[in-house]
Amino acid sequence: MGSGMRILDVGSGAGDVTFLAADFVGSAGRVTGVDCAEAAVQWATTRSLARRTENVEFLLGDPTEMVFKAPFDAVVGRFVLMYYADPIHAIRSLARHLRPGGIMVFQEYDMSYVRSHPAAPTFERASKLMTGTLHTMGTRVQLGADLYSVFVSGGLPGPSMRMDVLIGGGEKFPGYEILAETIRSLLPAMERFGIATAAEVNVPSLAQRMREEIMARNGVAFSPALIGAWSRKS
């Protein structure tokens, strides 16, 4: 990404990726964030006004179905293809918004890497609750590993790829809180689908219980893998 580029942020949510891209493109460029949730668009717009970020806009809708006035230099998204019923169709539709030579960039999860070593019961149960709930919600929990196939099947050249996994142990490892907060956000869905109750999960003590078990084993924990893929439109 560089100065003056026009970028489309797919599933922009609160606007974090949009604002980051806006810093890259500068005042000569522009970033359009699009999200299907009206509350997210309103909040991102409020944030942009508070930040006085003038080179962004936030629109309500699904960019796979929208028409824009001009093609973009880049289409980007983070943790969004995993929610599409047909990611290949999404990539093919989004590629229509790219100019020739424009770049498509997505980062998605692969939850299969989440584990503790040696196995710590509380961490293992929490990770299974997370992946099980997301799977029940229809989320593609291993889409990161499928990005190469998704890009190629969607009509783009084979992408370059990168994977990042957070691993660590000890008292200060942030992975305990990350997993506990993810569980907290998913708790309404867990209870709705009958997967677990708030009392069974006990979120307020979850991070500390995971920390104590892993430290007692001198062990480590693995975060979900973050897998990125990027390719230029022919």
C-alpha cells in the first residue's frame, strides 16, 4: 500500500483496518470501509469524526453485491471471509472492484493451532468451546489454510502467504486473556445454542485458571493461527 491509493476495506467493523490503511495512503488517497452491520458503520463513522480522519468513508452493505463509481487499487479484509457462505464467490465478486494489477489482501484464522502443551484441561476446554461455538454459528474456523485455494478458485493468481502464531507460557503471556475475552464475547451464543452456561464457563476466573494450570506444567499455549494471503489481479 502506498500514498494516493484507493482502498476498499471489506467488513470494516469498527474501522481499525480502515484507519490503518488511511495512514498508508495519506491525504492523496481514500479508504472506503463497508460493513453489513448498521451499528458498526455508525460507530466507525463516529470514530472517524473524533479522529478527524478525512480520507475515509464508511458505507452500509455487502461489497460483494455493491457497485462503486471507480475501481480500487486494493481490496482488503480481516476475519471476514470466514463468515461468507461461499468465500470463493466472495473473492470472485470482490475482484470486480479491483483495477488490473490491483492487490487483494485478506487475513483469516485457522483455529486448529489453538492448544496447550502439555495439555492443560481448562485451556483445552476453553479452546474447544470457542471453536465449537464458532462452528455452530456457521463460521469457517480453518479458512486461513484454505486461502490459497479460495484465491485461485476465485480467479486470482496463486497468492503469497504468511502465518503468525502467538506462543508462550509463564505469568505474563497474553494468550490467557485473549482466549478468555473471546469466550466472553461468544458466551451469549454458547447459551443460545445450549453449548455451555455462564456458570459452567466462569469467565471472570477463566484466564487465571488457565494461567495457573499451564504454569504448574511449565507449559505453553498456542493462539489461533493468523494466515494472510495477497495476490494481484491479472
